[in-house]
Amino acid sequence: MGIGGGFLMTIWDSDKKEAVFLDARETAPAAAHRDMYKNDPQLSFY
């Protein structure tokens, strides 16, 4: 993982004595390509 990446997190609920794991890894849409914001950088803000 690095710049612009997702994250992995383990949360421990001490009251319930239960762990929850979050996987928020990044996944690009199938149609994404490296030049998709080249002509209009404003599109990358949203």
C-alpha cells in the first residue's frame, strides 16, 4: 500500500470481545486508464 492506496484495519470491540476486519483496498473500474483525466484535471477532484 502507498500513496492513494486503500487500507486494512482490525477493530477490537472489548465489550463484545469480538474483532471486525475492514478491507478497504483500492480497486479501479475496468474502464479506467492512466490518461483518463489528462484533458480535464478537474474531473479527478470528484
